Amino acid sequence: MQRLRMVVKAVLLPLAMVTAIAAGHAADVRPSVPYVPTPQAVVDRMLAMGRVTAQDYLIDLGSGDGRIVVTAAKKFGTRGFGVDLNPVRITEANDNARRNDVTDKVGFYQRDLFETDLSQATVITMYLLPRVNLALRPKLLELKPGTRLVSHDFDMGDWKADESLRMDAADKFSGAGGDSDVYLWIVPARIAGAWRVQLPVSGKSQTYEISFEQQYQQVSGAARVNSRMAKIEGAKLRGDELTFMFSAEVNGTMVKHEFSGRVSGNEMTGQVALSGSRMAARVEWTAERAARTAAIPPLAGERNVVY
């Protein structure tokens, strides 16, 4: 089955057509994608992995016959739309929406996915080629932190998925069968740089300087406490949710700091658990991006893709 999947992909990949559009500067490369329907079992798994609900707004890139958007609307009441360059697919998708009585929730448009406004999305689904995924990646990283991206079969290069799985797909490739990979990414908040943290310790306000390094959702860093450095450990960033810890000497005693909170632009808020030989407390903390790094930097690696 794996061999069949590899053979079919080897046939499909050369079908990607590249159109060079001259605009007074270097050609703008826009790969198109061959139409291969996503099996319904994979559609269901993609929506489950994306944790799609009635509160979401779903955009499907390269929507084909519209089955992902229509299924989400029918099963969960999700609103959204799909885009595709092929007018035949758009007609099929809108017919599909009418048959399933979800035209009040969804629509389909003949549109270039690179030119589509994605800012309304809380979930984006796609079954594109690797080259297209990489070309889209900078635009996807600009979306609101916490936006969920679900891809059938193809990943995002060095931006590793937050979750992934492989499943059997008996209906794949017009019934020939095979297996399918499903990937989930959660757009991370941008936290790279210096932050100034304020929190009360033993009734006194303490100022910490924390510096984060970031490669997509992977985070590391260090904290300066009373002119001493402490390495950040166990940092996890999932959308706008951040947790991390370090141990540092405060008021003459070693204190373990376990932070949890949310990121909102140039601010963070949350709670920190403090524990030591003479202390056990949970207090509120706030942080502001240091003035010298107030401009939110790009994520490491996102500018280095060759399209």
C-alpha cells in the first residue's frame, strides 16, 4: 500500500504546472495543483484533528468539490468558504452545498488562493503540493495566533507539525487505495526578543528580564534575576498559550518559577507558581516587550524559503 502511494505521488508531482507572471521584476511563480479528491474518511479525520466546531470559520484552499467545507457545515454548523481556480470544481462545490442545504453557511469562489484574504479563518484546510505549502507558509504565519492549519499528505518543510498521523484511505486515488498523512499546525504567537516581567514575590514587586529565541513554536531562552542568569526550561508555545519555568535566587533563597499565560502582541499575562524552602505561592504576572525590541520580529526560518 505504501509503495502504491509513492508510485501515484510520483505520477502526480510532475503535473504541477508553473506559471511565470512578469510584472516589471522577477517572475512570480504560482504552482497549480492537480485535482485529487480527499477521501471522506480523511475529511472527517482532518476536521477532528482541527477540532472544528460551530464557532469556527473554515477556509479550504483548493476546495475541489467542496466536501471539506460542506461536511463541516453539515456536521458542526461551521461557516466558511472554499476557493479553487477551476470553474468546474466551483460549480460542483456549490451544487454540493445546495444538495446538503448549507448554502446559508458556506460559499465557493473561483479565486487564486495566494490572493485570498485568510484573516477571518480560525481553521484552514488544504490538500496542496509541498511547493505550494512552502510558498503559502509566510502568509499563514501572519495569521492570528491559535489559527489551526490542517493539511492532507504534505507538510511545511522545517516548520514541524504540532500533531500528525497516518491512516488508511481505501477510497484514495479513485478507489485504488493507499494511506494518508494528516498534519496539524497551530499558528504561534511571536515572542522572540526581550521582555520585562513584573510579579510580586513575598510582598515585593520583582522585575525580571527574559529573552526568548523562537523557531516557529519551538522556544528557548534565559531570565536575568538580580543580575544572575537562569536558563528557561520546558518552554511550550501553542498558539498564544505559553508555559515555561526556571529556578532563580530571590531574596536569598532559591525559588522555582512555573509560568503559564497568554500572549497578546507586545503583552503577556498569566499566573506563576512559586516554590522554595521558604515559599509556596501562586501570583499574577504581566510582561511587556522591551522597548528596544518592540517591533515584533519574523519567526526564525520563515524568510529563508526558496519558492
